[in-house]
Amino acid sequence: MAAINSLGTRNEQRQPLHKFLLGNRHLIQADPARIVLPLLQCLAEIHAEGKSHGAVCAQRLMCAPNGDFDVAFFRRRIGWDDGLTAAETYYGYPSGQGETMEEQQQRDKQALANVLHLLMLGHEAPPPPARLTASIVGRLGEHTPWPQGFVSLVEHLLTVEGHEPTPELDALIHALAPPAPEPPPAAVENSSLPEIPTPPAHEELVPAPAEIMVLEVAAHEAEAPAPSLCIEKGDESAPADPPQAEPTPIPPDVNFREPPSPPPLPSYPVRLPNATVGREYTANVLTPLATGALTFASFEPAAALPDGLVTDGTTITGSPLLAGEYEIPAACLIQGADPDRPDKLLRTLQITINADPRSLWKNQDSDPTSLFWKADADSAALRDTPQLVAAASLRGRSHAHVGSCRDDDFSLAWFPTTGWYALTVADGAGSAKYSRQGSKIACDKVKEHFASLLGENGQDTLTPVTEVWAADGESADKRNAVRNELYTQFGRAAYAARKAIEDQANETQATLRDFHTTLIITLARPMPTGGWFIAAFSVGDGGAAVVGVPDGASCLLTQPDGGEFAGQTIFLTMKEVLATGEGIMNRIKFALVPQFDALVLVTDGISDPKFHSEVALADPAAWQELWTELHPLVAGASSRDEAAVSLLQWMNFFSPGHHDDRTIAVLCETHLPSQP
């Protein structure tokens, strides 16, 4: 489909759903599935990719003149296919409001519930939906708050495998359908006397069944019990039947029949809160059972509960084992039952047990024949260093699910002649088809540059200026000399990486954006006067920090590097990154540190789930908490390689909404020997 035109031009043919409903509600009610199904399916796909849409509201859902939902516009709102123009993106947050992806996706669901409410009731304010009580709200529980009950329905519809129509969705579409037209009132005739219809010449008149007439009870017989159904004498004043029609004789006396046995009590469904496989579950059953003034003292299941759940007669608890939709008939004891009425009522408890999200993710190997293929996981450690230097990189679940390659990379180096350490991590953009090669080139070229500077045959211009400043840390001139030298060396390393990526793009006849990657470089060296000199250069997201600096001093070596819009990332391969000296200098941080516990570098696959905001990313306590989690892994290893493998295994933690590649590099003290 061609790229979307400007918003003004497109609106000549498309209208926001909110405006469309004002004059065209009949088109939606005639076939509501054309809006509901594609909207649910598209949003479910977006959430399955670990994204949120952020613009789910009636003012931003476009409809064609015939009532079809414009799925293409909705998809492009988050950058799929062709991007939107500035006017078309409206305003606000492209990825939805909320500090975490889980919060952003929940905003999508709440907004979608309001949209569906607008389709049904035709107004924004959500009153109790009396029209929907039997068809939808009844399925969610008679006293489910509104619109929270609708949010529960949306969550269910978004998690149904295959997103096929379900009973709840069928009920939704049925409620959306226009009510059946009432028969027109009978025409009023001019004459006060009704016409007597003339029957067809050869058609027999069949008398109406006598059972449909109910005998009226005389006043003096009111105390006698009335029969439930009876047969009455024929009306003697009625016109005689035509000669050719022999009427069925009617008995002269009234005959009473035995009253039918009462029908069984209906089993009303009661919807319990959803559960998830493997998660602790507790639900008070008596609360949703209560209906008006009718309350219950306990319940007794008439069938087995789902595996992993138990009950004490008032609540259901446990950790469910199998996903599915369950219906459990239960005899419910009425609180303070009337002796003349049944003391128990039959109810059907309905519970949805969702699958453990982790079990839904596939783990398909990437194709080794792919261009620029790299292993799905990697770990390494330097074996001959005074400090432990280890790193690991793991393909994210979003890539593993579709069998695509890992985009992150890292490099580690120690130069014994000068004592410098160089650690680098890079995160290739998931939307760039060769970003896995961009990140690899960037890490390799940084390592090559500092090897030529700080290696055995290098022209080391960095050590002298840092040692002079370490001996006189109060001198502004000596600090500026260090600053200028870092500008030169970090700038040259970044340019070398950028140039190598350009060469690769030209060689493969690709564009530079196909190799988009972030980059974090750190340099560290113990000073002869004591303490350490540590410096960093960064482009893009992720983070690096010195953990355990005394007195809780600021430890962050990088800063969030986003674009004009929320969720946008800056990459090394963008021309503006290295366009000015000021821009390069602002990406450099350095300090003299008397002591520290660890130097830690992470890509955003770790920083996003572990630090939920920019404030947390700059908090030394948050980094200390991360190191408290990591330190036992490296301290308890029996070898340096094992320490790196432990980091790799740790990165497989599950965090809802965070499924990107993960890479970490660590420098810390160690008891492990330099050789295995």
C-alpha cells in the first residue's frame, strides 16, 4: 500500500471513528465485526511483539466511508511499514503513556474498552450498561464494576489463541447489532365497525387450541388454588362454522390437568478473576456470588477444580497448572435461608486460566546461512588480567520467537604494557536488517583503535596526561588536558567504527541505516597515586556505571540519549552524532575514583527492565541493587569463563514487556587466578 498522504488529504476519505459514529452508526451496527475483529487482532499482534500502540481512542481510529476499519493507518501509528508524517502522528506518546511497557499496554486495553463502549452505547460517559447485562456483563459477573468489566473482556479477547470469535465476542457483536424492528401499529380504519374477513372458498378453518384460554376464577372461589392450565367451553355466541368444516366438539365441562413439575433451578454463571499458570491465585468466591440482597455462606463444588487449585468453601487458592477455560458447577449455601425455600442454589463458576507468558515464547535457532550471522548467545572472559573482566550477550525472546539473529555485541581488552582496560557493548537496532553486523563492527573497531594507542607498540598519549592530573586533581588546566585527549581518542574510535560500517554498507549495496547500532565505550586504569581513572563515551540507550563509589557519589557514566519523540533512539550511524565537536564532547564523562566495587556496562535489554525510569538509571542505590544480584554469580565461579557463563544464564530472566537482546560487561576484583 502506498505511503499515507497528509492527514488533511486523507481525511477527505477517512474519518475518525468518533466523528463517523455521529452520522453513520447504522453502518457499524449492520456489521460490527468489521471494526471489532481487525482492531482486536491488530492490537494483539502489537502487544505480542512487546510494544504498545499508545493511540487507541475513537479520535484516532480511522474508518472508511463504508464503515471498514483502517487497519493500515492504525499499524503505521507505531512505525510499522511506512512511517507517518509529523501531522499524521497527532501528538503525545508514540509508544503510549506509562513508565513500563506493561503499563503502556494496560493503557491500550483501557482505551480499547472505552472504544467498544462507545460503539455499543453511543456516548463517552460509562453508565451501568443495562442493555448488556444479560449478554456480556453477565459473563463477567453480575457486579463487575464498569468499565473495569469491559477491560477484563478486552484482556480475554486479546489473549485468546488465534484471536478467533469467542462466546464473549459473539455476545459483544450480538449486543452491537441493531434491535429487531417492532411491528408497525395497526392502521386505524375510518369506520367504527371492523370488517369481517371472508375466508377462502375451499379453506377449512381450524379452531384455535383451547389451552390458550385461561379460565377466570370467580370472586367467591378466590381462596381455592387456581389450576396452572385449563380447558374452557367454546363460545356459544361465536359465528357458526361453514357447513363444509366440521368443528371439533368441545367438552361441556372444564377438565383440570396435573400441574407440571417445576423446572430445575437455573445455574447462573459467575465469573471469577482470571488466573495464570504458575502464579499464586486467591479469589473470594462469595463476593461475586452475592446478588442483590441474596448472600451466601459457603459453596461446594460439584466437580473437580482445575489442577493446582483448592477451596475451603469460601475462597479458591493455589497455583494453577494448566491453562484453559473452566466451568465448575457448585451448590451454594444461602446465608440465612428461608425454611420454605431451597437452602442451596446451583451456580456455575467460570474461571479463565491464562498460560504462563514464558511458555508462549518459541525459541527457534537463527539461520547460520544468513548474511552476517552470529551465534544466538556468546560469553567471554579475559584470563590474564589482575581484575576479573567478563561479558555475555544473549538473543532476546522477540528474536528467538521468530528465529532471527542476535543484534547485540561486545568486546573486551587489557593492555598489560600500559595497564589500561577497554570494555565495549553495542546494541544493533531491531528494525535494521544488518544491525547485528553494525554492532560487531563497532565493537571490533573500538578495540583495534585502543590497541594501536595503548598496546605494546602504541603511541600512548593518554597515560601521561591522566597521571599528571591524578597527582594534582584540583588543577583545572590538567583536567582540561585529559578532557582534550579523551575527545581525540574517543572521537577517532567512533569515526573509525562509523567509517568501517559505511564501507560495509557500500560493499553490500545497502544503506547506512541498515546497520544502525548504539555504542558504549569505557576505559579504566589504576593510578600510581592510588585509585582509578575511569572514562566513558556513549551513543544511544543502555548504560554504564561505577558501582560502590564511596559516600554514594554519582556513578553514572552515560546519559539517556533519545530523539525528539519518546522511545526514539540515537545511533552511531546517524550523521548528526559526530557532526560537531560539542556533540562529541557532551558524550564523554571521566573521573578519578578512590575505590569501587565494579564497572558495569549494559544494553537496554537489561537497563529497561532493571531501571524503570531515567531517575532510577541515575540512582547509585539502583546500581548497587543490581550489583548485589550479580556479585554472587561472579564471586562464586570456579573459573573466569564460568563467571561469564553465569552472567549469560542470569540474563535469561523474564520481565513482561521486555524481550530485547541483552548484553553485559563487568570489571571487578576477583580471587580467581589469571590462568585456568
